[in-house]
Amino acid sequence: MIDSIEKAIESSKKKQPFINEITYTSTIEKSSFLPELSVVDYFLWALQRYIYKKEIRFWEAIEPLVGSVIDLYDNHTQYDSQNLFRLEEAPLFEPIL
């Protein structure tokens, strides 16, 4: 898992130079130690499903609970309750492989 994360980061560094400024530490933890990660995981899954599969229903279900979304690939555009994230208005997303 950690290898996959590092591979994605290395791939992103080639496309987005600001990623070189990010420091991180990866660890694998049991979900029972950090149950709040399940919430974050669902949030990211719903957002990813909307972006890649154009299926908005899961995202719309949690969107009112989201404080904000910052698009790191679009000049750090911030989406919130006054400026909802919609694919029609966002730049094209390219999968990071």
C-alpha cells in the first residue's frame, strides 16, 4: 500500500511541481484505532466516484456536511456551500497513474 502511495506521489511530482514542497509520513493503522478515517475514506470515495464515474448521488448526500474542498490542481480553487463543486465548472481531471 505504501509503495502505491509513493508511486502516485512520484507520478504527480512530474506533473505538479508544488508537490515537491509536501512532506508526509505513511503508516498502516487498524481501523479500530482511528475510526474517523472511515468517514474520510467515504468522503474521498464519494468525491472520486463523482469525478471518475459522473455519479453524483453519493457526493450530494454528504456535500452539505463538507466544510470545503480545495482543488490543488486548479490554482487551489476552494469549493464550499456558497460555491458547490460541480464537474461542469471544474477543469478536466486526469487520472494519476
